[in-house]
Amino acid sequence: MVVGSRRQAREAALQVLYLADLCVWETEEIPKAVRSEEPLSEKAQAFTSHLIAGVMAELKTIDPLLTRYAKTGNFGAWPQLTGGILRLATYELLHDADTPVNVIINEAVEIAKKHSTAESSKFVNGILDKIKLERKNS
């Protein structure tokens, strides 16, 4: 079954970004087989690729922004999965104006709940609630 969900596309992008960060690989080196547990529709694959490319292109903007809004110190000190979720959502908040802010934040929180902890989901929600203000200023 081919799946077309934007959440699954976000989760696939998170997998790739996590592996790229963890293994210090270029995103293109990561086999497509690890990009998702289920085959994604062409539209979802395109969204996954869009997110990966966008996050990688904007890391120098995203990471300092995340560090500025977090009270827990430098971005590099956070768990990598939490950082990946925040990077994805921050990229979407700043560059995907067609997606409503609440949808982006809710998706990030739900992904954090599924793949991390309740504490992580609260942290993600708090940081993104602050970063959403950057969207209005852009």
C-alpha cells in the first residue's frame, strides 16, 4: 500500500535528517529504503524531499534561532531526535506559508509524542510557540 500522508512524509524526513546527523552522512547517501517504513505516494515523497532539502539549506539560520528560544542551552546539547523535529517544524514555520501554524506545531508535537517522550513533546510545543512569532515578522 502506498501512503500519502503529510505526517508520514514528515516522519520520513525526520528519519533521513536523524541518520544524516547521527552518521554524519549527506542526505543523498541515505538509502531510500530507510526513508519510510511504508512506501510513500509521489506527492508525499516530493514533500519529504522538500523538507529535507529545505532544512539542510537553512541549518545556519534554524539552529541559532532554536538556541535563542530554548532555555536549555545550545542546540547541540539536545537529543538529536528532538532537534530534528524542531528543525523540521521551524523550517516549515518560516518557509511554508501555505501550511497553517497550528498544523505545523500540532504535527511536530504528535511526532515527538510518538517517537520520543511526553516531556519532549512539551519542549517542542514551547519552543515552536515562540518561533511561530518569527513567521509573522518575516
